[in-house]
Amino acid sequence: MYGAIHKTLSVDEEQSATLINSVGNEQVGGRILYDSNAPIGYGTRSSEKRRMLIGFFIFIGITLVCIGAIDLFGSSSSTSSSSSSSSSLSYDTLVRADNNETIYITDTSLMYIEASNEYGVFDKSYYSYFDDVQGTQLMEPYKDTTFTISGSHLENDYYYFWKLPGVTKEEGTGTEWVVSGQKPGNYDLTVKVYDSTGAYVGEYYTVVVLKYVKRELRTLTVADREAFLDAAAEIWNYDTTSGREIYGSQFTSIQTFVAEHSLASNDIRCDSFHEGSGFLTHHLALQNSFEAALRAVDPSVTLPYWDFTIEGQQILDEGQNPSYLLEISDVFTDTWFGSVDDDDHIADSRWAHSQMPVQEDSSSGTKNSYGYIRSYWNNNPDDEVARHLFDACGVEPVHKAIPYCGLHYDVLNVANLAGLQLLTPSDGHGPMHVQIGGVWGGCTEAYANFTAKWADELDASITVDDINDYYPDGKSWKWGYDAPRRLQLEKAVMGEYFHIYRSFWRSHMCAIDNTPALLVCPDECDLDVPFEDCSCQVDELVEGTTTWENLFPCVLNSESNQESFKAIWSDEMLEDLVYFLATSSVLEGEMIESASTADIMFWLIHPAIERLVFAKRLPLVTDMGGTEFYKWDIVDGSNETWLSYSYYSLEEGENLYYPDAYTCEGHAADDNVLPAALPLVSSLKVLADTDNNGKVTNWEYFVAINPNNMDGIDYVFDNYKWDHCDGVDMDRR
């Protein structure tokens, strides 16, 4: 249907065609109205046949009038199928005697069809496949779509008969037609045109693409917002077994998502989902599995995205701290995803007082000392999802800025796929986890004590001479000269405390002697035991069997940061710092650790990353807010080289404790993109599983979500506009 269309006309149809084009057998507006090479006279009707056909229409018309019908075909200005055609005449009733004779109307000035819904007309300019067939339109599943005819045809007394096989109402009449469809795919739309005598004038053909549209969550209609929130809440209301009994095999509960995410993240030697090149596809696939669960509950729903750079750029422009987000965004409200009370609980919304899952067995996720599915080192005894907003042990991590235009521009401007794999976890969204999750507990008092003890040193200014041994003439020094120690403490230490604490556990990767598991937590604690009495710490440091120097690289795993601290901190001060960090009790909010999927906010921040990935791969998207970014030459995957990298993989002899070569699985191109317990949307699974082995790899998934394919993934993004980034200096930090 998408190839060349062969057209054959009779003499009578030539006469009908002149109703459209007074110049007859000529080119109009750069397009051929009908085929001038068609054999004239082929299939010609006699005058008698024509008189018989007209007489038939007159007879039918008189009959309908007698039974109360208004006219034969309905008013040409009708706005719905129900008012524009007699119920006794179907689409096929008016087909000519010879069905092989067709005139395709291709001049859009004469006739053009446009689809719209409550969001207006979809902007197709980002997707080139809408130009493959002239006039291709987009419908959204389960949404009423209004098809409207425009063009000079409307000046004539013509009648329009629509046919769109495969949708809920396949036929209609009038200049407007309201219809809906359910199954994503590509559909053939034909509108046949007749004049007031019933003579065939021609027909308009195009393709209708049925795909979901992912929108910025605050642009959703109230109805769509409520449908999404209701469907999402069900994922928290049922376990997977009972949910699948109600909603089918595509449903997955939040307990299962939390368990699988924690299992992939909490091996002491390997994080299969993070700190490596597999992060990108794993997290896009996770959100697709969440999408599958949403659609199982309500097939009209798709997961929206939160473009938090809108707030991030406002915060930057106004010179505010990250916590200003609460003042300018309505995301953390009862309407959306819940405010936070004084106990760090979700106070309202559908997620009020969400419960943390408990480990039932070793296959249901890794547990902390209290039995909750959390990171090993997060001994939070709370049975509810925790959000400790904008705080790391008494310090707002102001250097973890809410991502703004410049940071997302950096993601778009990478030179290759490897850059995209490595930058999306950090600049793409990382600070959102830090600011929503938070760190607190005994570390808050310990930090206050440390800063009180060393206040004079922390607030002291320095000169170039003070750092000359490490940084001659101040070259490469980035900490300034006015209270640089406090800046170092707040930015490089407290802003990264969640990383540091985890590193004490995976100490084989950072301790000088590569001793593993230096951070030790109790095996079990009863729920009535206060967390202060069930805390984790580096026992060997307390016992004197290891030194602060051995642990120092776990605090600052960047050699440049280690050098900068050694340049201006005394050994006594550094020892005190390491001791306070390694012996304090720490609690973490869910968004900052392996149970992050328990918080609904997890599922709203990753679609923004996918939107960036799509923008990078779409040839027609070339700028962010007017600033052009680097484009890859080929967008089909053929020149996109997958980077296989994990921070936890080791070369032979690289590690003193684990001398053998070791690969942390999950980050190679042929590693599975998701565990078997988490189903993808079924159509995407079929699309991605190119070797039909029942599994989808990282590379297969990345190729499958190529947004350039009409026959590919069953969703698009609403736009690739960043109006809030217009005129922004993308280098500003």
C-alpha cells in the first residue's frame, strides 16, 4: 500500500475529475491529480448505465425522505458520521460499477485530512516517517480522534465516506469524523468523494499511525492525569500474583520491582544496573516494564515524563538552592506524588504512607538488618518509604544541582554512544536521587561535632604559598582561597556521603590493601531495637586493625581530590574526618539506594533520559533551546558502538584480595537487559528479541527503541522543545 499507486480512469471519471481541477489532464500544485497516461476509454460506462445509476440514487432518496430521512447522503457540512449519511447506505454502496477505476486526490490544496484530539494536532515535524506517505496522521490509543477535511473541496456540494479498517468504528461520513482505535500499528485511511448526483469524484488515501504519546506530566489533562495516577497506584496495591490474577501476565507489583532492582544492585562485588555502561538500557527497560504494568491496569495509560530542567533552570537563574524546588514545583503535593511529613514519610496523595517490602526469602530481594528490602548498609528500621529531602547529615548538598538546561545539553552534545552511556546517570538525573532520598541519622550529630571542633580550620583562608608544594603557582587549584576546606568538606564529602558509605562496604575496590567488607552491619535486629543500637561501622578502624590512611581512598576515590585535601588538611584533621564517616550510623531515603523503585518518584525521572536519547537519535531534532548539539551521522545503530564497562570489573592481578580477572555482568552488549521476572511490553519484546531466544539483550533493546521507525516502538514523545532553555548559555554552571 506504500508503493507506487497505479491509476486507471474512464471517460466518465475524467469528467468527474474536472469538478476538482478545471485544467483537466494537467499537473496541479506540483502533484499529479490523476494519471495522464491512463488508457482513455478503459471501462467506459454507457449513457444508459449512467442514467440507470442516477435513477437508482433518486429512487433511494425518495424512499428515505418518506421514512423521515433528511436527504440522500447527509449534509456536506456535517461534523459527525451519525448526521452525514443515511443508515441504509454504507461505504461500499457508492462504489462505481468497476472497482478497478480509482482517482487518487493528491493535491493538498484541494483536499487534506488532519487528526486532532483534546491536545490539538500532534507535531509530526520531529519524525521523518510521517512524510513517507503524504498526509500521514497520528492517533492515540483509546482516545477519540477527530479527522477533519480541509481544502477547496469544501466549496462544492460533495459527500465524504470514510473507511479506516481495524479501529473501533471503521466507517463514517461527513467533513469531520470522530473515531478511536486501540491496538498500536499502522492503518490505511481512505475517504471516497462523491458529488451531489452520486457520481464518483475521487478518493484520498493516507496512513494513520496509532501510537501512545508521552507528555510532560504537567501538560496532561485532568482526566489523563487521574487515569495515570489511578493505574500507577494499583501497582502498589497488589502483589504480583494477585495482580496478575486480576490484570493479566503483564502486571508486576512494586514489591517485585523493588526486589529485582535490589538483587541487581546489592552484590558486594558487582552492581549490574549501576556504575557502568549498562545503566542506560537497564533503566529504560525498567520503565518499559512499569509501562507494561500500567497498561495491564488501564490500556489507555502511558507513563509521562517530568522535565525537571524546567525547575532546575529557574533555580539556577534565581540563584537558589536545590530545596527551592519545593516552592516552585507542585510535584510534591497531594495532587501528584505526595508531600513529606516530619517523619520523612509520604504524607498524602495515592502514595501516602507507602509500605516497604520485607524480604520473604533470598529470591525476594536483599535485606538490611531489620529485614526490609533495602541496601545492606542502610539500616533504616522504618516500615514506610522514606524521603529525607535536600539533606545529607545536616548539610544541603547544594552542589548536587537540580539538572538544568546546560547539564541536559551536555548529554545531548556527546560525540558517541559511549558518552551517552556514561553521562546519563550523572548529568542526566543523578542529583534527583540524592536530593529526594537524603542521608541522616547519627551522622548528623557527628558532622555537627566535627565542624564545631575544626571550625577555625574549615573557615580559614589560604594563599597560593600554602598549596605550592602540591599546586605550584596555584595551577589546577579549583577550591578557591576563601574557606576552601569547608567547601571541600561540603562538596566532595557530604555531597557524596551515600557513595562513601557504600564504598566502605565494597572496600575491596578502594582500600589500599583491598580488604573487602570493612563496613559491617548486624546480621539481624528486632524491629523494636533503635537504629542507634543496630548501626553499621568499620569495626577494624575502631579496633585498630586498619588505619585511616587505608580507608582514605574510599572517602575520596578521585586522586585529584585526594591531592587537594592533602595539600591543606593536616593528618590529624583527615584522620578525624575518616573516623567520623566510618563510625557514624547512617539512614538513607529510598531514592538514594537500591530500593529506589519503591518511591513513585523513581518512575518519573527516568523518562526524561529516554527523551534525551530519542532527541539524540532523531535527525530532525538538532538543538536545545536554539543551541545546536552534535548529531550522529547514522541513526539506525550501525555506527553506534556499545561500550562495555563496569567500575567493578577487574583485570587479572589488579586487586590484592581478588587477584583473578572478574567481570561484573550486566554492562556488556549481550547481557540481558532485565531479569526474567520483569516483562517488557509484549510488542516491544517481540520487536527486540531478534534471535527469538526469549531474551532481550542491552544491544537488542537499544536497537529496538530507535525512534526513527514507523513500525518500531509503539510510543512517541509529545515534542522536543525546551522553551525554557531559549537563549540560555549552555556553558553556565
